[in-house]
Amino acid sequence: MPPTNHLTQLYAGLVRTAFIAVVATNACAQTPQARSVALPACPADGWGEPRSLKLPDGRPVYVETPSSVQLANGTALFSRATLVWESQRVFLTEGHAPDSFAGAILWRDSLSLIPLPTGVTFMLDPLAVSDGRGGAHVFWGTTAARDSAKRENLRTVTGVAYARFDGVRWGPVEQLLTATSLTWKRSGRDIAVHGDEVDLVTPGWTKIEGAEPLGTVLIRKRPDLTRVYWDNLRTFVGHVALVRSATGMLQTFLISTFDTDSAKGVYGLYLRGTRPEAPNNPVKLRLVRAFNNDSIGNWIKALHIGATLHLIWIEWPQTPSADGRRSGSVWHALSDDDGATFTFSKPLLLPEDTDVLEPVALGNHLLVALKEPATHTMQFVEWRASGWGPVQRPFREWSLSVPAFVGAGLDSVLLTWGQVTTGVVPVAPSYAAPSSRIATLRRRCLRGH
């Protein structure tokens, strides 16, 4: 089940609040000249104090759960909603907050805004990836819905559009796919890159040439050609993760129910391989883990750290306790043989449920961000060779939006989450408004950096 859009429910899209955290890490290796520089002491939890994120004129900016890409000289944050304060102290004086931007670019010491592509008025949950040349491939959902309030709650779309952003301007907009219904949510689509070839997979169904394929669709984008391949699994798929193996095989991990060689209707985590030269003939589904009868799987993520493939997902009981709570668990599995076999770790048990999971590779570290939906507090945990480390709560701020790592590398990673602030909308003092923040985590402060 997708995470609830708390901001839309509580404030009807009038105003929203966000914090942007920039997790900036310093490489441990230093030049001989740099060794003489005294480094600041590490905070107890590794995090520095949050600070404000603003435009050069001092106005705060809100970027909702962005997808980020490292540009040649900055980090682009692409988002469905980018809101700018009217002044340093006032968010909105009348009407609705205008949203005419595709996101923002975070430079070393400043922030600038990204305009929407020509002819585009709304980008639903853009998904971006580096083009390897200092720009970004950007995909977003399209819909026939014209009412902004209806679009706010959309988790299914009827099409996928694309444009390349070179760091300054947009290229031509292409409509890559039109379908009956596509699941377009953060845990329901994924992307993989190999040279100039970009592969995107998302669940969905459509009517095409007298057939009605139901399962997943693969969009393969090349500079001169786009191909669309439907994988008719004959069942609904809720969550997917996509990686490319060392041999070039596309590996789609998905949570759904299928018949196996030994049983009917097995609900669990499956692997679907696709050879790059035969996208119309995927490899037979393979069961990675069968879930218990009373469990629900959610938010599958896959990523490589070196040659090791890591899978992370959430499981929670289907039936909540008497007080309405679900004690969730975070699972981890790794493979050192390109997905042929997996080793499972002992799950991390959470006293409260979590409705989001975001992992990131930080050098040789695997960090995971979680959020408790009941208390709206964020948690961070590191997976180590010996298993899960202790859960940390470095920020006591109330989080509404989905906390998400949105950029990763050896030296930096971005994290976003949302928090409400009141008193900056003169016409409605009780309403909430955006307030952006930046915080720093140094990699040298992590154990075993």
C-alpha cells in the first residue's frame, strides 16, 4: 500500500512544509597539504545542526520529495511541487501558492530554480538519472486530470513523458507511453542506466493489439530510439526494484502473488530477469522469499555496493494489534553471485510500523531512512556485515512528507522530509507553510569509514 499523502489530507493542498537535509560527507583520504588542517569534532550522532536552505535573496524554497541528479557543478532536485516564499518572512498573502517550477539546483553556496519544460504545466513525481555528461534524463507521469487537487492524490497515471535537462535548459518533450493505467509511485517504479541506454520499469496494464497485458512495462530509451515492452504477468504488481547485473542482465524484483513449481498462489518477493538482447523474452520468475500468510510486503529497494547486490524491504502483519498498530520489520538480503543466491540477515524489528523505507549507499556504508507514521518521527539505521546497527533519531522534528535519500555518491547524498510551520500566512495564521533546513553528516564520523 502506498504511503499516505499527509500534507494533502491535512491542508488540502493550500500550503505545505518541507525540510531539506543535505547529507554531505567528507572523504577520509586527504592530500598531504590537507592533513595539517584540524577537522571539526564529530557530533555524538554524526549529524551537525540543521541550517536554513534559501534562495540568494533569502526566500525559503520547498521541494517535495525530489528525485536528484548530480550535474556538472551542482545537484538538481526534480519535484512535482516546488514552492517559493513571497518574502523572507511570508509564505503566502492570498490565493494559492504558485507552482511553476520543475525543481531546484543546489549549488555549493546557493540555490536556483528549474523552470518547467516548454508546454508542460505539471510533472507528476519526476524520476531522474544522470546522463553521464553533466545533465539528466527526466521521466514523469502524465494524466488527463486537469484539477490540481485531483492530481495531488494520483498514484496511477495514463502515460510517461521524457525530456533531457542539460543543467541549464530542457530538450524536446517526448510522450514515451500511453496506457490504461500505470502505477506511478516512489516504490512502484525504478530506473537503471547502462551507457546511453536508460531502462525504466513500472507496473500497469493496457489494451494493445487485441490483448490486455497486465503486469509490468519496460521502457528502453536510447538517444535515437525508444522501445516499450509489456511483460504480461496476468496479475497486479504493487512494488518493484530494478538493477542491472554485472553481465548486463536486467533484474526486476517485484512483490506479488504467483504460482511456483511447488505451490499455487504464493505471495512473496520474486526476481524476473531480462536479457538485454531479448527484452520480449524474459527469464522465468524465481521466488526469492515467500511471505508469511499474515504478512504484507512493501517498499522493495535494490542497489549495488561494489559487486554485492543488496535488497531491502518492509514486512508488516496484515492484521493490526488491538490499538491499531503494526510492528513492522525491515529485511535485508545480499548476493555476491549476481542474484543467483541470497543470504538473509536477521530482520530489524521496529516497535512502531513504518510507511517508508529509503536506502542509500554512502561509500561502503548502507544507510536506511525510516518514518513512523503514528509519531511522524524519522529514524536512521546502518546495515553492517554483522547485521543491523542501532536505530538513531538525530532529529526530533515532526516529519510529514516522505523522508527520502535523493542523491548518492562517495562524497554526498541528499535527504528530504517535511515539517509544518505556522504563522507565516497573514490571511490564515493557523495554516502551515514551508520551512527548509540543511544538515550535515560527515562520512569520517561513521564507524569503519
